[in-house]
Amino acid sequence: MNASDFAAWIRRAAELVTADAERLTALDAAIGDGDHGLNLARGFGAAVTALDGLPAGTTPGKVLIGAGRAIVSKTGGASGPLYGTALRRAGKTLGDAAEPDAAALGTALRAALDGVRELGGAGEGDKTMVDALAAAVTAYETAVDGGAGLPAAARAAATGAAEGAEATVPMVARKGRASYLGPRSAGHLDPGAASTVLLLRALADVTGGEG
Amino acid sequence: MANVGLVVVSHSRRLAEGVCELAREMGVHKVRVEAAGGDVDGGLGTSIELVENAVRAADDGAGVVLLADLGSSVLTARTFVEDADTSVLLADAPLVEGAVAAASAAAAGADLAAVVAAAEDAYDQRKT
């Protein structure tokens, strides 16, 4: 994937988040404060604007760092620092590479997960975006270890994210506003996990169906 | 002599300003206490840009301590601290009690670490 591919990923993620903004907000209204879709659409919209300001010949790392910075600035809710940190950590991990391969992207995705965990303090099973992201990263790494190319690994990550998100439904929340609901948070899909699925689906979309 | 400054990060502009009002009083108006409350439009939310502006205004040269209410305020404050190039720390403290304790310590000339410690000790002041 080169810098244009990474920019396409962010643009595709913005499209998917915007298209699903109402659904994300409805999920958030059930157990959170009901602003997730709106916030994230604004944040990713700002990320797309930031991409337009990057110079020609930029690197994949700078694309992710620039997008992450815009998301931190403009999102407005907890998802801003979390997704912003994920993208910036991934971008820093890619370094100056002009065209990271499947393994390098896997390392960056793992760094994104670590960043989200450190910032939010959530682990797997807490009913957060970590459940979807951790499942996605594990599925991606397993695919690459099994010889998959980047497109197939990205598809595996998208599937893993969806499974990880689905697994949040019966969970009792231990982080964020939903944790105040205790057992009443069970039975709802976590909105952060749902939006994480969209980001991984966007990656699978832009890397195409081959390999 | 420069005093450590404080920034109150809250989802609500009015809550942040109210906490600042109290903390300024406790800092006997020797301490810079700045609010970073709500989103940029004045609604409920958090904005790292407001935090950045408030930190700049609060910095008298001795560093700045952030106090945050909850959720995205805390995550935004942590993100800011991670990126900050000045001496900025987030106190793990209850908002009101922490701000009052920090302002009192800062007014007495405590350094950055001591102001953070004063804010964090506020957890020990039980109410029942």
C-alpha cells in the first residue's frame, strides 16, 4: 500500500462512517450519550480535509498521522482521542516506508491497538472498541502468518472486527458511560466496536479483492 | 516567582468556569487558572484546541497541571499531555477537590510535582 492507498482508506472510512452515522448514534443513544455517529462523521470529515492539505510525495505514515491529528482535534467525544491515537501510533510505526507490505501494516495495526489500550485503559471483554480492534488485529496477523497477502489479510481483519463487535452484545460494560448502566448495558452492541468494524471494512474495500 | 498554572477540562463550559472560580479564590488570585470546558461552539463536549489555548494562558513558566472531569475530557487531557512540549501533567484527582487543593499548593509556591501530588491527595478527603 502506498500513500495514495492509505489516503483512500481514510476517505473510504469517512464515507462509511458518514453513511452509518445515524445507526452509530442510535447504538450510542441506547447505552452511551448518543453522539457517536455525529462526532465520528465530523472527525473523519476533518481527516479528509487534512489529507487534501498534505504535499504530493507524502508517506503512508504521514497520511495516518495527519488524519489522526485532525480526528483528535475535531471529533469532540472520547472516540476522537482514541481513533486519533490509533492512527497516529500506526503512522509513527510505519515510519518513512513508501510502500509498507502486509507484515509492516500488521505491526502498525498492532501498535494502534496498543495505543488505544494505553489511552483508554480498556482490555478485551470490557465492551469497547478494543474488542473489535483486538479481534481484527489477531485475525490479520493469523492471515499473514498463514501466507496471506495484504488484501486477504485486510478481509480477515474486517471479518475479525465484525466478530469481535458482535461479541460485545452480551457483555456488561466496564468502561465509559455504559459502565454506569451495569448489567443493563448487556444486550446492546457497543457503538465504538461498531465503528471499528467500519474502519476495517474500509481497509478491505480499498485493498481490493485479490491476493 | 512563577506559580504553577491550572487548567480545568470539563464537558461543560459552565462547570469548568465554576471550578475555576473556586480554584482562583483558593489560589488567592496568585495562580493562573484557566477553563477548557465544552466544545468550541460552547455546547457539551471536549476540544483539544480549547485545552491547548487554556494551557498557553495558564503557563507562567512553572508548568501547568490539568484537571479533568470524566470520559472524553480525561482522554483528551491524556492525549494533550502525551504531545505537549511544555511541562504539562494531568492530575489523577477529583475535579473540584483536586482543583482547590492544586490551587492552594500552587499559590504557596509548590513546584509542578508537588501541585500534582496535592491534587491527587484530595481523594483522601472522605465525606462520610
